[in-house]
Amino acid sequence: MDNGNAYIGDAAMNFMKFLGLRKRPMIAEDYEKVFESWGKLLNSGAKELYPSHGASFSAEELSKRLTEFGVS
């Protein structure tokens, strides 16, 4: 959206932190494609992300997770 909000569905999650998912969907056929989608979100100017599961979180937090997974 123009204000930087992005409704991202199941592209990322923000719950069940005890599983150590670090925003990744619990189930994905290809995590490389998930990370590509994250990059597109970040490059689009998204600021606040609203997943289907869990509370909203900042795009900056998603960027940190990409770095943790070794994706640049």
C-alpha cells in the first residue's frame, strides 16, 4: 500500500516462536522462493508487514531474518 503496509498472507509468519522458524512459513515447498518473495517485499518499499498468522512486524525485522539465513 502507499503507506508502506503490506498484507503478506503466508509469505511469512509471526507466531510459534518456540519452533525457531524466524518468520519462515512452517511449510513451504521451496524456501529459496520464499526468500525471493521476501526480497521483493523489501525492495517494494514495504515498511510494516501483516501476515496471516501472528502480529504485524517491521520490514526491517524481515531483512534481519534474511541475513540470518545467509540470503543477501
